[in-house]
Amino acid sequence: MQFFSHDGFELAFVDEGEGDPVLLIHGFASTHHVNWVAPGWVKTLRDAGYRVIALDNRGHGRSTKSHDAQDYTPEKMADDAAALLDHLGIPRAHVMGYSMGARVAAFLALRHPDRVATLVFGGLGIGMVEGVGEWDVIAEALLTEDPEGITHPRGRMFRSFADQTKSDRQALAACISTSRTLLTRGEVARIRQPALVAVGTKDDIAGAPEPMAALLPQGEAFSIDRRDHMLSVGDKTFKARVLEFLAAHPL
């Protein structure tokens, strides 16, 4: 585990392997380890000949926590990712994000387009534009003292996930309130890098991948068969499709 400083935060990251760099940005309430190490992504990419960089987003994992919602806009988290590339002296990288991390990756491509070679949007399809349903219940669930009283299924799921990862629930509640900025169709059309949009066929959070891919000038859609939002992450067909996509677009 290594650390670097940006915008008043100490941000944790790992950097493994050699070859074309792939920057991994995890989802809400997750960590680099839960999203990328445990499901085998770091090993898969490293073994395929890539340099793999994965950070803990601000408010998550071993990075600095803030309880100020204004610290968690996707623009600020995208700038953290660009700062990590600066810190490592990497001019341009493949970028892969999952769920909230996919949104951050999109903002990274818009704010720092020269730094992004290709994009993989995992676990977030047209929901990046149209929204992904009611999320205020998640903030309420995170701040509830007794989790037994949580009745909303999505709130219960994310509270359980946050407890499993031993997260700072106040930081996550702040994050969920400001990290959901939607992109306009015009903004998506400005993302000109080759982009793969991958969503599970049983994912009721992300929105369909095909309409999102259709908005991207170089978009491709991939459906992760019989997987929901959580189980899509480590799916072997998803890994195989990403490796195929990266091989088709070398730096």
C-alpha cells in the first residue's frame, strides 16, 4: 500500500506489474481491495501484461475520510485520479471504473481527456445519464443506529456492505449525497475514447448498457449474463471481454 497527497487528502493506492497502465476506480462503499483485488482483477490484468494501479477513493478504505458532502463530487474524485497519474509520472492510461467509479471515470475523461486512452464503464449504463433510482434511502440506512430497522432493500444491501467493509458510515452518507451528478447526452458524446459499457442482465441499479454505448462515439455494450450489481464485478466473462477490449486498443 502506498499513499500520495492531493487536495488535502491522503489517498491510498497499489501499483503492480509492468506494461500499459490500467487505472482502476472502485464503486461506492467499496475499496480497491474489495472491488479489484479480491475478485481477481488485479491478478488478471497483471498476468495479462498490464501495470495495474488501483486507489481507495477519498472517504473509502485507507484514504482520508471527510464528513463534508462537498468533498465528494465526481469532479473532485476524477481530479484525484488524474493527480495519481501525475504522482506516478504516467501521461496516459486505460481507465476502468465500477458503478460510482464508472461515473468518476467519465468525469476523468471529460476533465482530463489527454490522460485517458480507453474506458471501461462497469456496473453503470444509461443510469449515468438518466439516474439510478432513489438513493436517499441509502444515506438514511447508513446513518441509522440499528440496522435491524432498515426495511428498504437497497438501503439494507448497502448498509450491510458498508458494515462488512468496516467503512466510515458518515463519510459514505456524505459521499452518496453529492457523488451522483448525472451526465448530459452532450457530455457523453464528448467522450471520444473507445469505451466498453458492461452491465449485468440482473442489475437493477445501473441501467441498460446498450443505450449508453449508443451515445458514445466509440461505445460498445456488453451484457454480463445472469449477474446482478454485486455479482457482476468478478464475473469471468466480464474479465475476458475486458482483456479482449484492452488488447484491441493498445497504448
